[in-house]
Amino acid sequence: MAMSPLRRQILALLHPYRGLFLFALLQVGLIAAAELLKPWPLKVIIDHVLGDKPLTWPVVAGWSRETLLLATCLSLVTIYLVLGVLTLVNNYTTIRIGQSMVNDLRAALYNHLQRLSLAFHNRRETGDLLYRVTADTYSIQTLAMNGIFSILTALVLLVGMAVVMFQLDWLLTLIALGVCPLLFLTISMMSAHINRAATLAHERESAIYSLVQQGMSAIRVIQAFTKEEEEHRRFVAASQESLLASLRLYNLQSLYAGVVNAVIALGTALVVWVGARHAMAGTLSVGDLVVFTAYLASLYGPINIISQTLGQIEGGKAGFRRVQEILAVERDLVDGTRVLPEKSVRGEVVFENVSFGYDPDQPVLRGMNLHVRPGQTVAVVGPSGAGKSTLVSLLPRFYDPQQGRVLLDGMDVREMTLVSLRQQIAMVLQPPLIFPITIRENIAYGRPGASFAEVERAAQLARIHEKILRLPQGYDAVIGAQGTTLSEGERQRMTIARAILRDAPLLILDEPTSSVDAETEALIMQGFEELMVGRTTFIIAHRLSTIRKADVILVVRGGQIVEQGAFAELMQRQGAFAALYQTQFSDVPEQRSAMG
Ligand code: ATP
């Protein structure tokens, strides 16, 4: 029989723990044996201590009733003790395997998410992904351990009991087992409903994660616009939806358990009725009837467990599918094969008829041609939404163009491995992101091996060194901890220091100084100028001082480069740049312009 992909995936995750799994299987066998033994001491007491049936076992032949009673009671205690210890060990083993599998699956999923393209992340809600990584990954524990193990234990027990019961009274056994097909029919009929309800409950629950994630990341805007009430209402509505879905699932599961219990009660009544008649007719001893009814209670127990576990497994499958769905997303950025040695590129950048849209039907960049010689500084200017950030994000392959090629040193960037391509580039991006780690680690994020002196030098060039020294823990201060916060401009300077330390042949600066005052900007730009020497630099700029010094100015409008050239040349041409200059720069030469 061909194995379903789901089963193959579960087995693959289970593979590293096969030794422990076998050990757990052995425990299941022992637990079943102890369970089977449980009612026997009582039978011995009823038939041989209280009743007159002679015992045929040679070992106990000469024993008085008192000795037999004592021995039986001791064996009863022993059985329960052994069973308790075995159950304890088994729980530990199965939980350990299950949790380890959850950890492995999480790590794999997070790793995969880290490598999926920005195009994928743009389409997905962060909260939903969060739920898949933290909650849905638990499904593997339900599927592989809680599920399989409960069912396995129940099945072994079931077979063992059936064998012993057949020895005692085959007719009674047939009646007892006759209920099984009816039970399984009920189970299969209801599991489809439960599956659908479980999927819905997962989706509603993950919608709450998305909502909280969005709300928390937009908390400033929410408070600034006093939208707390509205946000609260949105949350309550989503929460209500989730509650309804969970209640529906819970109701279905309860109904399911109720129907199963009713069928079991029917079977029990039948067996007790026939069994009592057999005992009255003398074909079954009272002790045997006791063993029988004890087994019956435990026989239907496993069936009940199986049916309930099957319900949980359906829920588990829904979660596991949501994890696999992400793992199955192929990387849409196919990695290249050419490995560039670190800092090896000269920095010639060519855009050949490049067109790109986040949605392929809505182009953001249209037929762009561009030739930047090694070491040149390119200022990208244009109105907001013109496509400036998009243009520079094609170089590190955050996205691939739908048409045309981006060449670095004459090579299509798609030929290079992503890691070695991105190693050639240092970036200052918007908004400036700082991690909750020490300042030193933040600056050295792109070059973890950097010495402290190098980190300090980068901080000095980015004009953030003084501020860091003023913090009580200096470079060891953890951003976000103990009230260590940085202003927007300071964060920006941190990311500049990070880019400086990265020391890569290509620089991409997306509005690197938009949040600092003109004086600090001038100082930072001095530092940058030193850095830019010999490096190809793209700078999305708003200040005239920066634009004026660029080797090439690209004027982007509506996704096209409408003009390019040096400052003097463009001013002379009296075209698009000159017009922009008139309206945007001339009155406020050193102020931040309103161009973008
Ligand atoms: P600004 O100066 O305001 O930063 P820009 O010139 O850098 O603007 P881009 O950020 O490149 O402009 O955006 C160009 C267009 O692409 C805009 O219409 C924007 O809505 C769209 N866009 C930008 N980023 C995304 C994204 N991640 N997903 C979908 N559309 C996007």
C-alpha cells in the first residue's frame, strides 16, 4: 500500500527518535500485560478464597485460604505498582519524543520562513505565520505520539483482552465485540465534520494572532488617532468568531463522545444480561463473570480512547497541514550557483530593460535602463511612490524583475548565490531596525567578527559614538532593556554604523539621514564620503547637498528613469530635474525637501 505524504512526513520527523520510540513500544506491551492481569486477583478471591472451586496450580496446592488471600492481595498491589511505574516512564518517553519532534518541526519551519522571499512575506500575515510556528507545530505531537500511542496501547490491550475473553466465554465475547463495527461507523461518519470544524477553529485562532500583531506594531498610530475603542471592537469581534468556532468544535466532540458512550452502554447491558444467565446456568464461574465485566469496562475504554483520539487526530491533521503548506512553498527566488569571493566585485551595475511589479499585473518599474560605473555615487530622486526603493531592492535580489536583467560586473545577479551576492552589499534601509541585543552586537550585525575598535570607529563615523558613551552600560547596553531606547534619528545612525562596519563594495542607502538634523546630517555625510570612495553607492536622497555631489542623478517618475546625468548637466538641460529643482530645492537649499 502506498504511504500517504502525511504519513511519510510524520515518519521522517520520527526517524531521529526511532530508538526511544521502540523503547516506548516495549513499554506499551508491558503496560498491556499488566492491565490484563488486573482483574485476576479478584477472580481468585471470589472463586477460590470465598467460593469452593479448588485451585489446580501445583505451587499453591497446599496453601490455606488466609495465605492465598494474603498472596492475592500482595500480587494486586504489585500489579498496580508496576503499572504505575510503567505508565510514568511511558508518559515521560512519549512526551519527550513528541516535544522533540515539535522543536524540530518549529526549527525547520522558522528556517524555511527566514529564507522565503520578501514577495512571499508581503503576501502573508505575520500573525498567521506566528501561529503556524508556535501553535500549529504542536500537531506533530498529537499525530505521532498522543495519537499513535493512545491508539496503539488501546489496540494491544484490545487484542489481549479479546484473546482472554474468548477462552472464558466465546458467545459473550462475540456480543461484546459486535458493538465495535457500530462504533467505528459512528466514528467515521463524524470525523469529517470534526475535521472541518477543527480547521475553521485553527483559522479563527490564527486571525487573532494577526490582529494582535498588527495592533501592537501600529500602537502609536492607534493611540495617536484614539482608535483604541475601534481596535477593541475589532478584537472582540474576532475573538467572538474564534470562540464560536471553538465551541462548535467542542460541541461536535462532545456529541461524538456522547454517541460513542451510548453505543458502549448498549453493549455493556447486553453482555451483563447474557453473562449473568450463563453464570446462573453454571457455564461461567462468578469469578470469570467478574473478570469479564472488568475487561468489558476496560475493553470499551480503549475503543472510546481510539474514537476520541481519532477526533483529536483530525484536529492535529489540520494543524500539521498548515505547517506543511508553508514548508511546501518552493523558494521563488531560485538560488544561483556562482560563488563570489567576499569583497570581490568592482561594482559595475547595469539595469537592462528592467520591468517589475509586486503584483505582476501592476508594473512599478517599467523598462529601466541604467549603467553605473564602478565607484560611482548614484543619487535616486523623484516623487513619493515613484519606485525609488523598489529600484534599489532589485540589486540584492529582494525581488527579481519580471522582464530584463540586473547585472553586477557584467553578470546577471540571478547567477550568483544569494549569500555571496548580498555579502557584497551594505544597506541602510527604512525604517531603521534595531534588534533587542547589545549596541555592540547591533552594529556588528553584518560583521560579527569585528573588533571593538572597529565597532567604535564605525559608531564615530555615524556620529553615534558620543550618545552610546552617555548610556550607563555604553556599548553593552541592550536596546529595549532597562529603558534603553533610541530616538528615530539615533536608530538611523545605528544602522549607518552597521553599514559602515559591513565594509562592502556596494552601498545602498535608502534615505539614510531622513531623521537627523541638518548639522548631524552634514557630519554623517562627511563620514559617508570617506566610505563611498571606491564603492558604488546608490543613495535615495532628499537633500540638495547630497544630490549635488553625486556622480549621477537618476530622476525616477512613474516607474521610469526620466532623466539621468550629473548635477550641472541636468541643470543645463532644463528638463525634469531642473523643474524639480525649481519647485523642491531652490527655496530651502539645505532643508529636508518634500520630494519624497
Ligand atoms: P518613497 O519616496 O515614498 O519611499 P518610492 O519612490 O521609494 O517612494 P517605492 O517604495 O519603490 O516608492 O514604491 C513604488 C510603488 O510600489 C508604490 O506605488 C508602492 O505602493 C508599491 N509598493 C512598494 N512596496 C510594496 C510592497 N512591498 N508590496 C506591494 N506594493 C509595494
